[in-house]
Amino acid sequence: MHWHTQTNPAEELAQLHVFTIKKRQPEGDVAFRITVKEYALPPVGQRLRFFAEADKLVNQKTAALLPSGWGDSIAEALDGCLRLIRQFSYEGEERS
């Protein structure tokens, strides 16, 4: 998809695609929401148009990581994000 309404790539005009996945863990299921941004034009300094990002951190107790992924398609960006969700455990919310 290419929109002719974006005249300045720095504006980063994007359409959002939202997905959910339930990660099964021994402590109970955890729902993740993944938002994929489909940019009209790749963001400045980036060659890919699709970026996926989860709504929760994983691996919080060792080295917290926010699952994400870039790709040439929605599926490719989503797959990168899902790989990280599947690879690392969700270890709960940090309490202060």
C-alpha cells in the first residue's frame, strides 16, 4: 500500500494492524497484543515498511526485552515479534 497523502517521510504515516496471542506458561496464560505498523514509506534510516511490537516485556528478571520485529510484509514483521514472545518467558509485572 502506498499513500500519496504523505509528502514528508519524517511524518511516518502508518496504518495499524492489531493481533493477539495467548502464551501458555506453567504459571498461567498470558495475553499479548501485537501492533504492526505499515508505513506509507519506510521511516527515515530504515528500508523496511512493517514494524511489529508487543505490549509486554519478556525476560524481565534477567534482561527485560520488548518483543518486536521488522519486515518486508506484515507476516515477516509479526513472525519476528512472535519468535521473541515464544523464546522468552513472561515473568510478571515489576513491582516498586
